[in-house]
Amino acid sequence: MRSTVRGGFLGRLVRWALVLVLVFGLVGPAAVVAIYRVVPPPMTWLMVERMFQGHGFDRRWVPLGRISPQLVRSVIGAEDARFCEHHGFDFNAIQKAMAHNEANSSRNGPGKIRGGSTISQQTAKNVFLWPHRDYVRKGLEAWFTVLIEAIWGKPRIMEVYLNSIEWGPGVYGAEAAAQANFRESAAQLSPAQAARLAAIIPKPLAWKAARPGPYIQKRGGHIAAAAGTVRRDGLADCVLR
């Protein structure tokens, strides 16, 4: 009799645990993503962390239509040339990154790691998750990437990305970055300015768009050329209609 009662209790406990996993692991994130399809996402984990580190906070949300197409093309050229083609994950880029990291490690030991994250993955990480790498975060990043691709679509992903990423100490989003670096609105960025902003995305606390050193000048030139290819080949057509 006791074993039957105990078995029934354990069965109910397992069912409730599954319900909680379903609600908080599947339904909850989907509901939040659906809300952020129309509402600008608030402060991110990284923004809060930077404030505790003593950085300020400058973020000025603007719709995608008030961001220069030059910047859209530049970030696609710099960060994710197949943004309009994939559904959140660029498996070719992931394989190339893994091969590079394995070769680099075998030659030189632990060194610089190349990532294969798409703009969609970067957006999922920046908006919903903490900045430090671990397996739990990567798993959640994949799930949120699937959700934003399904619920938001490419234009909204780009809009949130360009309004959320870090572009300097306490500087977040394209409008704040354009004003801080060039005293221009995001809508008025020139091709060279847009390329420089895209060039500093990997290291926004160390690299400067307004006063670029030789490396950023060279990198900006490459990105400007890539942006030209993006325009010529229609690689941003899913965003710039």
C-alpha cells in the first residue's frame, strides 16, 4: 500500500516537474520573445554588468528606418554575410571556425578563438542572456535564436541587434554610437563611418571608430568593400526592402 502511495506521489511530482519545464523552458521564453517583437527590449545583462563596472549608460532606440542602410550593409558584410540566407545558424561558418580553432590550438596551444555566431545568435545572446560563455548559455542561445527567427523575422532581428549591441564604454545601439563617435544621427552615417562602426563591434571597449588606428582603418576599408558586395549582390534584401 505504501509503495503504491509513494509511486503515485512520485508520478505526480514528475508530471508537475514536466509542466514547470514546459512553462519556463518553452512557453515562457516564447511569450517574452513575442512581446519584444513590438516592444523594445529593456536593459540587457551586459548593460547592467557594465554599469556596476563604472560605465555610464547611453542608449537611444530608433526604428530600423532611421538607421543608415550603409550601417546595415556594413554589419552584414562584417559579421554575417549569409544573414538573409540562413535560418539563424550558419553551419558552414561554424565548421570553418571549428577547423580554424583546432588548427590554431594544435600549432600554438590555446590562442585566439574564432566564433561562428550569426547576427541572429548574437542578438539572442545580447538581449536574453548573460555575456559569459558556458554550455548552458549556448543551449539557451540556440533556443532563443530559433524563437526570434520564427517570431520576429529578419528586419526585427536587425533592428534589435543594431539598437542593443555595445559600441563603446556605456554606449549601446547605433544612434548613441553615431552621436558619440561622429556627432551624427544613425540615419546620416556615411559609408566610411558605418564601416568603422562595424569594424569595432568585436572589441568595442578597446577599438575606436572616431579615432581609428592603422588596424581599424584597414579593417574599415575591408568592411566598406564588403558592404559594396552586400549591396551589389542583394545580401541585405531581407532587411532593406
